[in-house]
Amino acid sequence: HLIELLKRTAIHGESNSVLIIGPRGSGKTTLINHALKELMEVEEVSENILQVHLNGLLQINDKIALKEITRQLNLENVVGDKVFGSFAENLSFLLEALKKGDRSSSCPVIFILDEFDLFAHHKNQTLLYNLFDISQSAQTPLAVIGLTCRLDILELLEKRVKSRFSHRQIHLMNSFGFPQYLKIFKEQLSLPAEFPDKIFTERWNENVQGLTEDRSVREVLQKHFNVNKNLRSLHMLLMLALNRVTSSHPFMTAADLMEANQLCSMDSKANIVHGLSVLEICLIIAMKHLNDIYEEEPFNFQMVYNEFQKFVQRKAHSVYNFEKPVVMKAFEHLQQLELIRPVERTSVNTQREYQLMKLLLDNTQIMNALQKYPNCPTDVRQWATSSLSWL
Amino acid sequence: MACYPTRLKTRQTYSWVGKPSLDQKLRYYTYKEMSVKMEGDLTEIHIQVGQFVLIEGDDDENPYVAKLVELFEDDSELHSKKRARVQWFIRFCEVPASKRHLLGREPAAQEIFWYDYPACNSNISAETIIDHVQVVALGPDEVIPVDVRNEETLFVKLSWNEKTFRPLSPELFAEFDRPQESSPRCQKPVGAKTKGLGSPSSTTAEHAIKRIESRHSTSKFRQTPSHLVTPKAKKRLELGGFPRTPSTRISQQNSGALLDSPRRSKRKVAFSEITSPTKRSQPDGLHTSSPALKALQKTGEIQSSCAADDKKASPNCHRILRTRVPALKTAEISEERRLTPTRGGESSAVPSVVLKPDSIKKREAEEPEAPEETTSTPHRIRRKSSVLTLNRIRQQLRFLGNSKSDHEEEEFLPAAEISDSGSEEEETPTPTLSRRTSSQVSKDPCSSMKSSLQTPSKTPKKTLKPATPRHATPQIRSRNQAAQEPASMLEEARLRLHVSAVPESLPCREQEFQNIYNFVESKLLDRTGGCMYISGVPGTGKTATVHEVIRCLQQAAQANDLPPFQYIEVNGMKLTEPHQVYVQILQKLTGQKATANHAAELLAKRFLTRRSSQESTVLLVDELDLLWTQKQDVLYNLFDWPTHREARLVVLTIANTMDLPERIMMNRVSSRLGLTRMSFQPYTHSQLQQILTCRLKHVKAFEDDAIQLVARKVAALSGDARRCLDICRRATEICEFSCQKPDSPGLVTVTHLLQAVDEMFSSSYITAIKNSSVLEQSFLRAILAEFRRSGLEEATFQQVYTQHVALCRMEGLPYPTMSETMAVCSHLGSCRLLLVEPSRNDLLLRVRLNVSQDDVLYALRE
């Protein structure tokens, strides 16, 4: 469909506009690149067409975008030594340039707007309006192709801009099922026939075939597939696994994949908790209890300290009674790790002890982390499971 | 004064004579001659480059006088392609009244002034040229002949640069001699055609002041080298820095008595030719004018007197003049470039003099004579000597004009570089001057360029003007292969359905068309102004209708049913900023470029002042709402101008909202807008159907049912004709795609159209949800569950997460970690299935659905 459209612009000089919408990693850019490549193979097109690539992340406003367009259209040398003046001058200059042409005589231009939604945030959407307006009138043939992952992109457009857009949308979805996913996995891993070492290629491909039939591998992939259908994340997983391949360990194994998957799906916060000191763990537990008691109300350092003191008094023999400044330091460290966060509306002049905080860890996360925590005193562990255990 | 009778509507045809010579650099053709043919009058007037011409202007009695420098064809201009470049002359009545006293005497009836003002626009339409005229240059003490032989003869004595009157420089004189020799072929007084063209000489003086100042400084620079040779003259130089103060005059005279003066001015003879074309002695009448004038004049006189004595200086002089004359004759920029280095060569004379002590001595020996004369009877001697030198210079010029000078020029080229560096080094003694001069020296090529631009044909403005063809060329390079013609019926239909295809007529907008047409026509006929506000949702044909109206009006104007008018179109969306609208209007109206504020002033002046003859202007402002500013001054001006009778401005404004005047405009703006409003209703289905059938008149590609279907569909949604056409276009594509099987009929059927409509209007959310991964789906489910639990439409991430974990446990999915879930959440957020806060909030992140809950449920059911 896209190729057809582009061909018509290139050959017939018909102006078009189209949006390609799809979630990240669904191959929008790949599609457009492929289409352009195919288009360029047709000889009459390749010598006939101009391309302008813009990215919403790079061209953050219309002014930069305009400059980029002029650069890519090679209009600079036409301008010669004329110093590029104001934004307004630029705009009128470019519009004039684009207006000059008509359907049959001038060279069609393909505009590719990556991150199209960001262009819609520009002031007045001047650039989009003008591009669409040209594509809707008898001027230089344009094909405006927008790439975006936002499904509500049309609502972002102003109504007059929207009216000028042709409402062609191409939706790209990762609509494949798990069997296809497996196939892709296999294709990605297999070595091509042109690989110099024939014997190794054969053995490697056999190994890959074996892997796809392995149950544990399938499980890992299924899990990954559940989380994300994105091909890019699959690449990430495979990359992690392939990094383990060395000359002494020439073939990928199921264990490699499992490990890679574990790396991928690791909970970052639980990892941080593993690295905390006993005192900090105690503080987090105290906060957890406070959360339970007061039902998610924010707490301050004094409350946490009191809770901690209560625990220490009961179990004085197992936990060293830290002084208050030391506890304060630990508390601040937690804040630096962003495990706790001050409530937004706190005024600056409140004392640090009374600044209201919120815990950014879930109960289940805390419990899971505690179970894996090395050398955790049993008293602490007991305390964590029940706030009443000291009674 | 000669009176040129006004003849209205005399058609004159202008045509080129002779072969064009292509100017490679500027990409336009230059011509040597042009002929003007009068309607009903068989005589042709031939106008050649170098002749003096009359150019029509505001005042019928006194058309502008100018010298034709170049004729060329310029495609970039809208009004007329035949362009001419001229050197203006100015009549005394055109000099601003406040400055007239500077002349210090009564002007003669036939006297004109060389308009030495670089900022003046000298690029005019060749079709404004009326006739040629004879201009005679007079020496400073020649009396303007009272017994006028011919009313067509005008006399030039002085040049006027918006500030002072100056005598003409010898080069200019030389120029005048030439065209007089080649007598005009035909001399027939022609009636002035009254057609308002922007008066070119009335450009404001902002630029001029700067330019003149810079020129002053260049001339100062040119003077400096002489002081290096003779340190005694330093005092003089300092005085030269402030030529305006009255004290200068005295000290100047004092210093004139100094012995070194002649030598100084000897050098100056050489330099003065470069600096300004004005150093010429003046008639006595001017002696009482301004001190500044006097100072200049005096130096000029001394200089010339010295030239009379000094034989050494004359070769220098020769060269300058020689190089200048050819440059003036051919007004080519390439010439100008060659001029620059040779110019530099002149100043190289200075170091060379330093190296030759004996030559200095020689001069010193000569010195005593001149100062004695000047001190004793300054006035008379001065006059006498000036007459002498004048004659001599004229002779020299005549002689030199014939001889070839290419040799000398080339010889001087290498010297130029040395001179620049040399003078830079030596100019340290006086701090104030060295500062000035060094800055000048560093910019030397450009400053000398500038001074060369003072010559008639090349003001800096003009260097921009020749750039216009260059500026207009920005064009997408044309395609290498011709666009293919549509092959099949479907392709033909698609072509016709494209929005850009201009239909022959606009169906269903006859009423609106008539209203607008009547409105504009009546205003044009009454020669008044007015506003009209047109509103309507996008795609209802507002702009198209107005364009059609204008087209019809233009046709009518061509057929002489209507007075001619100028049409300007601006689009609020195509401006970067509301105030830019002034710039656009001005540029389209007159071709001038200006800043927004300046353009506003010029436009106000143009529209508010009464002019004798002026065609009406029709201004179309599209997307009016974007011109809104805090102060609303843009809107105010746009609507205020038409209320003035002289403006003859008809403003048509277009916007989407019907109540725009009430909503955003202040009272004083909306009251000026008036009550002439029109709103375009969205098309009904029958209208849309008519439009489609009209477009597909001769192409049988659509089934009738199909057209009706699409018309109804679109009318129900928006009534946007653009949408309608796009759907049809898409349908033809689908049809074409499916018709590859040979048995199908090749007609667009209802099914094809339905498919197209579905494609365009279907919501993508449901398909997106259907295609999302398992975890994403369960996360959405968790959100729904959480909403149901809390009864709110919003939940924090933590709450959803607990639900999510529970759900996963129920469905037997592996336990999802927090990080994974967060990734899922942000992924959904980027697709805008969810509305999420920035992820800084982590667990407390608030999540909302962007889709209705029912849709999610429907999508998840499968």
C-alpha cells in the first residue's frame, strides 16, 4: 500500500499524505525504509525524487525544521551567500520554493516526519498546515509520511490541519502469535549460508534448531512474549544470551537464555534493597508498618524513628541501638536512593525530621527482598512479617 | 515648467529592440533599446540605454526624470517583466521643503539635481517610462539659459543626496557629454499616463543617513594618507573629522594658508575622485549655505586649484577617471569588481610617494605659489582656478574617454594589496583617526565597493535587486522525467478527485459566490473600501469560492467592465507571527522589503494618504484568527484601513468560527469589521453528491449508489468536502487493487467505498488492544477491576499493581515484577491507551484510561 502510494507521487506527481501508526518497535521505520529502498530500485523513480527526513526529537521547533528542510533540499546553494535571516523570511522562502512547481514539471518531494506527534506540538502547527496545504493544492507534489506511536494523533491536529490531511492511516501492530514469534527467534539466530565457516554454520544452525525445540527455552520465550511482543526486546534478550558465547563455549544453551531472561525481568528496586544495611532495612520495615497502621498516609522521620526505637527496646540484645544522627543519615540515604520520596507540597522550611515522606516500595517487594537478603537477623525478619511480633 | 497632459487609459505597448544579451550571473536578459508604441499613434519612440527619460509618477505635471542605465527582463516581478534600472534626477519641488533652503538661491525653472542617494530604489518597471528628454550638464558658473529653446531640455548643476547640494563631479560630467552626442532618434512629447506606481524617490531616509555617514568616513580615510607624508597637515585632518562645526570653516581657511596645503590637496585630487563624485567648485550663490557645505566646497576648490599647478597629480587623476568612465558606461557588476582593486591602486600612490623624497622636494618647491594666491584673494582666485581646472579636467576626460585604459588597470592590480597594508601600518599617529581608519581599512574592499556603488547604477539596494532573480529561483529542481499521464479510467478519476484539481465551477456555492461577487464588485465600482467576514468549518469551500470570485472579477476587469484592481492574499497560517502580515502585504503590493514595524508605517501611509490616481486593492486574509494579538493592533489596522475613503481597500477575511468577532475581538475592532458576514454551512449529502458527480462528469468510474453512500456518510460526520474526495480517492485505489483479476468490471462499487470509509473512520484503539501482549491486556484488566473497586476513573500505579498481581495469579501467569509492570504501563501510555503522569512519580503514578471502559471490555473479550 505504502509503496503504491509513493510510486504514485513519484511517477504521476500526485500529492499524498499518510500516517503510519503503531506501537514502539512495531517496525514503522523499517517499513518506510524498505519501501523507499524498493522505490529507489525503480530507475525512473530514483532519479526523480527528493527525500526530506525530519525527526520530531531533533527538529524541536518549526524554525529548525525549516532550516533542515532547506538543507536537505539542497536549496542552500541556490540561496548562495544570502544570509538566512529571520524565521519569517525562511518560511516565505521555502513556501515560495515549494509553490513554484506544479504537478507535472517539478520533482516530487517525500517528507518523512518521524515522531510526528511532536510536530503537532509546534506553535500553531504551522509546518504541518503548510505541508498538508501544499499536498492538497496544485503545487509541487509532496508525499508527507508521518510516523508515530500515538493512536490519538488525529485529535492532536487542529481542525483546519486535520481537514487538509488525507486521513490515510496505516496501522502497524504486532499481530503475530507465539508460533510466529518462535519462527522469528529461529531466523534471527540462524547463521546465513554465506557465512565463511561452513561446518560451524551447520552445527550452529543445528544447535539453534535444537534450542527452539527445547522446553525450557520455549518457556522463557513464552514468558518474554507475554510481557512484550516487541521484536526489539527479543533482540535485547538474545543479545544478552549471545554475549556468553565464547570460543571455549561455542554454542548457546538454554541456560544462557534463562539467565538472560532473568536479567531482563529483574526488579530493579529489589536489587537495591539487597544492598542496604541492616539499619536501613529496619527503617524500611518500620515505614511499612506505619503504612499499614495509618493506611498510606505520609510519615516523617520522627515517626519512623519512634517505631524503630520501640523495636529496638524489645529486642535490645539482637540489634545495636544506633544513635539518632546515625539513623538520620541512613534515612537520608534511603531518600537519595529514591526508595522514599518527600510529599510534593512540603514547604522548604520544615525541619528535616518532620518532613513528610512516602515509601515507594510495595509490601510484596519488601517481603521478597527480605527473603533473599543475606545474613538477615531472624528478629528483623520476624518483625517484618508482623508488626506485633515484639509483643 | 513643461506640462505633460494627462491622458487616461492610453494603451502603450512596450517591446524590446535588438537582441538580448544574457547576463550569466544574474540570469536575465539585458537589452540595449526599447520601443514604445502608442495606441492610435503610429510613431514609435525608441529609448536607448544611456538616454535620459521621463518616468511617470504621482505628479502629472512633473514626471520623474532619470537616466536609463540598464534594460532587462525580470521574471520574478509580478506586475511587469520588463524592468529598467535608472539613475534618478530630482526636481526642486521633490526636495523636501525643509531642506530647500540648503540650496541658498532660487532654482531655475528647468533645473534638476543629480539624485545621489544610494538607498533609493532604482529598479523600476520599464513600462512606466514615458519619453526621453534632454538633460544638459552645466558647469558651476554657467548660467542656466533663460531663453529656453526647448521645453524638453533640463539642466543639471548640482547633486542632491538628501542632505546637501553638491556640485557635480567631473566623471558625471563626462557621462553627460556622451549621451548628448548620440542624439535621440525621435523626439515627440507624449502624454503622461496616469497610473499609480509607488514613487520610487520617496523612500525614507533611515538607510541614507547611515550610508552617507559611512561615505563620510571613507572620504576621511582617503584623506589620511596625505598626512603621513606631511606631518604638518595633521591638524587639518583632525578638523576634517568634524566638517560640520562652524569653527572648521575658520580653521580650514587658516590651514589653507599653511604651506603644506597644496601638497595635501595634491594628493587629494587623486583621492577626491574616489571618495565622492561631488568635489567640484560651486557657484557663488551657495557660499552662504551651510558650513558643512562650505567646508566641503572649499577643499574641493583648493584641491582643484592645486591640480592646475601640479602636473604630478594629474596622471593619478587620469587613471582614476579612466577606470571610472568605462565602469560607468556599462553597468555590469563584473565591471564593478574590477573597479575595486584598481581603486585600491590609487591609494597605493601614497607609499610610493613616501619612497621618493625628491618628488616631495619638487612639490615643496612648487608650493609657495598656490598658498600665496589663496591667502591673498581667496574668493576670486578660487573661482578662477576652479574654472581653469574644470575646463582642463573636461578636456582630459574627453581625451581619456576615447583611449583604452585596460593596460593601466592591470598594472595597478598588484599594487592594491600593498597599499592596503601599507596605509594600515602608517596610520597610527592620531588615535581618533587611526581607530576610524583602521576599521575602515579592514573593511577596505567593502568600503570601496560601497563608494563605487555611489555611481548611478549600483546602490546597495540595487545589489539586492539584481539578486531578486536569484532569490526567485529557489525551486525544487524539476523532475528529470515527465510525469506519467493517467492510463486507466480509475486513474483519471483519481486525478479529478484530488483536492488540488481545480474544478471548472463550484457547484452548490452559487449563492455565496453571488453574494461575495456583488459585495466586491460594488465596492470596486464605488471606489470605496469595505470588509467582509466569511466563516465556516474546514472543507466547505470558503477559500475556493473567494478565489473563484477574484478570478471572475479579474476577468471582468480585463474586459474593462470593472476598474482594475490589485489582488493580494495572505494566510495567517503561513506567517510566523501576526505582525509579519504587514511585511507580506507590503511585499506583494510594492515588492519592497521592510521590517514589520516599518512595513506597517508604510502601509498606513499608503492607505491613509490621498493620491490622485490609484487602483483599488482587494486583500484576502485567510485564517484570520491567527492574526489575533494581545493588543489586536493587527486586526484593528486591517479593518481600519478600508474605512478610509482614499484607501480603496476591500478586505475579505476567512476564519473557521462564526462568532470570532464577538469572541476574541475588542469592540472597536469588531465594530470596524462591520456587519457584512457570511457563513458557509457544511455541505449536505445532496450537495456533496452533486460535487462528486460534477467532478466525475465525463469519467465513468463510480456506481451511482456508491457516490450517494459516500456523500451521506460524510455529510453525517462533518460535511467536509475534502474528506469526501479523499475517501473516493482511496476507494479507487482499493478498487484498482482488487480489480487485478480480469473479470471484474473496473467500477468502484459500494463495497469498495465501505472499505475505504472503514479504513478512515475506524477507531484504532480496539485493534491496538487486541494486538497487545498478554501482560498488557491483563494490566488493562487490572485497571478496569481497580476502577470498579474504587468507583473512580483514576488509580495509582500501586493500586493497579496489586490488582494486576492478583489477576496474574488467577490466570496462572508467572509473577510479574514491578519493573516489568512499569514497562508495560509506560508502553501503553506511549500509545495513549492510558493517560499516565510522567514516570517520576513511580508508585504513586496516576493512571487513567484514554478509551472507554466498554471498548476495553469488548476488545478483551475475544
